[in-house]
Amino acid sequence: LQRHKLFGLTLNAQRLHEIRSGRRQGSHYASMQQCRFELQEVEKLYRREAIPFINSTHFSVEEIAAKILAKTNLQRRRY
């Protein structure tokens, strides 16, 4: 495992609930309780394993990429 390549993403429980409800409305999978539980568990995992992560709820793909580069001190390659 190349741990230096790991980076986690999370999102707001409400947003995850909205996304999942669009897929499977009324299911346990889409319930707010399940969304909160899964997000809490993944954040615990990230912290326990020292995996850096950010909440991506309100950011574009480009903003997420910039934040990851900044947090990991990586340089953007230009081709």
C-alpha cells in the first residue's frame, strides 16, 4: 500500500442523504441516520489511520484538487 497516495473525501450528511434519496428514496441506505453513521465511521478511520481528508460538500472538482495539492505539498504538473 502506498499510503502517501491516500487522501479521503467526505461530505455533509444532508447532501449525502439527498443524493442517496434520489437513488433509493425511503430506504435504510438513504436514511439520514445511516448517512450520519457512515460519515462518522469513515472520519474515524481517516483519523485512526492518519489519512488526510477534506469535506468536499461545497467545492468544485477544481477546488478539491487545489485543496488536496495544498494539503499534501504536491506540485501540479503541466504538460
